[in-house]
Amino acid sequence: MRLHIDWTACDGRGVCTELLTEMLTEDDWGFPVLRNGDTVPPPLDGAARRAVDRCPMLALRLVT
Amino acid sequence: MTDALWYFARGSGVVSLLLLTVVVALGIGSRSGRPAFGLPRFAVSLLHRNAALLAIVFLVGHVLSLLFDPYAQLRLLDTVLPFAGHYRPVWQGLGTLGFDLLVALVGTSLLRHRLGARVWRTVHWLAYLCWPVALLHGLGTGTDNGTWWLWAISIACVVVVVAALAWRISPNFSRFPARADRAVAPRLRPHLEEVK
Amino acid sequence: MTSVVEQVERRLLAGTGAAGPGRLPVLDPSQIIGMARDAGLTGRGGAGFPVWRKLTAVAPGSVVIANGAEGEPASGKDRALLAYQPDLVLDGLQLIGMAARAGTAHLYAPKAALAPLRAVLAARHDRLPVTLHAAPDAFVSGEETAVVSAIGGRAAVPSDKRIRTVDKGFLVQNVETLAHLALIARHGPGWFRTAGTADEPGTFLATVSGAVRRPGVVEAGYGVRLGELIAAAGGPAAELRAVLIGGYHGGWVPADPALPVSRRALEPYGAAPGAGVIVALPRNACGLSETARIVGYLADQVAGQCGPCVNGLPRMAGTLADLAARRPEPGLAAEAQRLARLVSGRGACRHPDGTARLVLSAMRAFEADVAAHLNGRCLAVEGPR
């Protein structure tokens, strides 16, 4: 599974970077940066789903 | 038994107002992007949602107890249609209106992944209508209006929401004040005309 | 910029007289897809995606769009093509319309290019009627999803690509790509492959500008030597310092006349032929100043939707401007490279990626200039020591 960010929707609120610190960090303006690509490792499946669910801008999606 | 219903109705109404105040403050806090109230951002967002769900539970209790209370004489219709009641129709109507608004807010929030961000956000602006309506309803109706403790609670609620709003419009509300606004460049806005 | 100059190869720019390209044969979808595949035709808008794969992916009843928006200031080949060979473009649009069993066809181009096209369209009797749309005069307005958005009456801004454009029922092709397809339908894939290289067959239109004697549009096969392209544009007007290939989203390469202009040969420089933009930089011009000017323009041209681009490109432009102005801050080049990597891949379109590519190539190509600038000197002014 891959984490997809819709950049036209993302507002850099920072919820995903808290819920998915293993995959995401923040840039100079608070927008998420993928640390090592967009592939979600199986142990982070649940955290990724929570990040998708809690994104206030609905900018995150899990795609296969 | 009827006294118990009456006390429960009043108590659950006050608890709902307190919860809604917390929901509004946390909602504003979650918009900041800063860890608000000493909580991480995702916790602010979760608490905001859970407090709203709890407010619904108390409001349902509030309405049910009034439906079965012989003194209030609330009809089923009054729980949905505002300003149609017999007992202080305006003040009671505000309660009905607030309840309808809250159901819309929570309903669209639970379905937001299906409705899309635009519909959800538009409806969510109603929160700024829902909260004052609930506050006025509490002040104007019921047995407790004019009591010092209801005034104290109401004033405390107003202070919390006003403080949150003041923070919202202050320049250091955003975590990244230097961040540029995202807005579609005017040169790309639709101005195209079909030539044929 | 739209003047057509001497050609290294004459195909698209051949029949500009009364002779015309001849009658378009009637073909079925599988024949059109097959000939596009056999010819190895790739998109000429910049990305270079194989045409047959898009044709295969698109569902029947889709909307086909000829894209002549060409927002790149250093490019003039699409405008030249629409002015000199509109029938080839419109033939190509009919062909992809047939291949996609399309219900509607659109042509999207700058307003100035549309008026003459109306008369051309009126004289044709196309099976699939074509609607003309004016493209806003902006860098990103020709991006595939921006084109679809503009055709739909919305802002000409790129959108999220979780679902491919062809899967949304839109087939967008650059006007030059369509003109090539129209020629392939007449002369066959084998003929198409007689120009270019085995990996990258066919010709392309190049817009050559900068320090050349006769700037304009030139046609050549992929793999053509850089020197031949520049010679076709009248030859260098001065000794050259470097050449920008692929346009404002492209990369700086050494002014080596023997360098082949093909994807494969340009890859080591982080460049690609792209939409065929060639800008020659004279010896007495500063590559850092020119890059700073271009990045400033690109930062100004952001669509305004994606946070990393809206914030990152102006910051990158500021860093490049400081570097060009010889501000003595040792970290400037490293900061420019950090920002370039930071914005890459983080937008709905490739605008941040393309800008980053240009900046990274400039830091490589003008390494000596960077060192001089940080010491308050400029090689373009002083000349080499």
C-alpha cells in the first residue's frame, strides 16, 4: 500500500506528521515530507489509516 | 419520578452547553496547527470529535427526559421543528434549532470522507451559529434562568469561546506565520471564451 | 519567435506551400494505435510519454484535446505549427478522435492562435466537430490536468493525479504530436523511423533562441548534434558559455557542438530534449544571473495550490537571487540544492520538480561561477583566468 498526498488539498495542519512520524516529517512550512518513499510498511498500516482518517483536509489516501 | 426527569433535563442541558463550549474551543485549537492546551495536534482533534459525540448523547438525554416530563409537555414535533412549541416557543425553539444544527454538524463530520471536504467545511461553519443558539436557549428557557450559578456557567463559557476566537484572529495563531497563502493565481482563473 | 528558419530536416515544416500534405487515409482504432506503436511516437509536449499507451488506456467515448497552450516563454514551436501547418494538427486530432472513438474534440491554444484556425476549420468537413478554447497566457496552463480543468470551464490549474487523466475520460496530446501522427498515417511508421535514433525515432521541433544569429523554430531528428541545431538557427552570435536544453524546466549543458540532443545523451546532465527548447548563453553572460531570472519567473508562475511549491519556489528564487548578486554567504549553493530536493515530487504537477531540475543543473554547470560569486567576483564579467 502507498500513501498518497493530494497537494492541492493539503494545508499542512500537521496531524499526519504526528500520527505517522515513522514515514513523515515536516518541511520549513509545516507541510509533510515523506522520509523514505510512499510505500507503507505493514507494521504502520494502522497508523497510516488513522492519519488518513484524521486529516482535517481529507488530503491523504491509501492507494494500492 | 417526574422530579427526577425534570432535574435530569436541566442537568443534561447544562452539561451539553459545557461540552459544546469545549468542542468549539478545541475546534478552533485544532485549526491552529500548534499543539493546543498542552495536547498534541491529533489529540486535540480526537478530543474535539469525542466531546461533540458526548454532547449529542447528553442532548438526546435532555430531549428524551423533556418528552416524558408531564410538566414540559414537549411534543415529538418540537424536537425537530423549531419555534412551534407551546411553552416559551422562542426560547425552546432556539434549543430545537441548536439540536438540529448539531445533528447536521456531527452527521456531516462522520460522513465527511464520503461527502468531500468542501461540503463538510461549509456545513462546519454552522458551528459558529450552533453554540450561541445553545447558550441563548439555556439563558432564556427553563427553571434556572436568572440563578447565579447558571449565569456564572454561561459567562465562563462565553469567556472560553471569546478567548479562543481572540487567539484565532491573533497573528501568532498559525504555527507558521510566514507561510504563504494557497490561492489560485488570478491569471489562471476562468476567463476563457469559446471561440466557436 | 514564431519565424520558421532553415531546417535540418523537413517534415512538419515541409509542406508550407500550396502542395499540402495530401489526403488523410481512413483508419480504424487498432490501426491507429498500431502505427503509433510501430513508429515509436512519443509526446512532444515535454514529458515524452508513448502515444500508443495513452491511446490504448483511454475508454471509448472519451474527450480528445489538442494542446497548443505552450506557456513556456522560450518556446514558439506550437504556435509556429498552428500557424503554418494547422491541417496536420487537425488531422492528428481527428485520428486520436477515431482511435478513442471520441464524442467530442477540443483544441486549446493561446487566443491569438485561434482566430486563423476558425477559417481553417470552416473549410474542413471533419467527422468529429472541433471546439476551440483560449488558453490563459501562463506557464502551467498547458499542463495536462490544467488543460482538462480549463476545457471544463474551471481555472487552468493542475489537479491531483491519483486517477490518471485518461482514466477520467480525457486524452490530451500536444499539437506537434498530433501533426507527427498525421504524417505517420500518410507515410507509415517505417518512414517516421528513418529520422532520429533507434531508441528515439522521428523528428522534433526545436525553438532555438539566445545568442544565435537567426532565432526561430528548427526541425531535426532526435540525436542531432547541438552544433547542427545552432547552425540551423544561423550559428552562434557569440562564443557560448552554456546551453539550456528542455526549457525553463530543463537543464544547463556545456556548449559542446558534438553533444547529441536525445534523452539518452542528455541524461548525464540532468537534461532532456523536453519540448525542444534550446537557449544559447553567450560567454559574456552570467549563468547564475540567467538561472536566477528564470527561477524568479517560475516562482511567480506557481498556480497557487500546493504548499511546498507556493512556499518553496519563492524561497528558491530568493536564494538564487542572493547567489547571483554575489552575497558572501557560503551556504547559499547548498541551500539552493536543499530546497530543490525538498520541493521535488511534492506538488499536483511537475512545476516544482522542473524548477528543481533547472536549479540543480545550474549548480553543477556553473560550479566555478558559484565559487567566484561567493568571493564577490563574476567570471562572465572578468572572463576566464
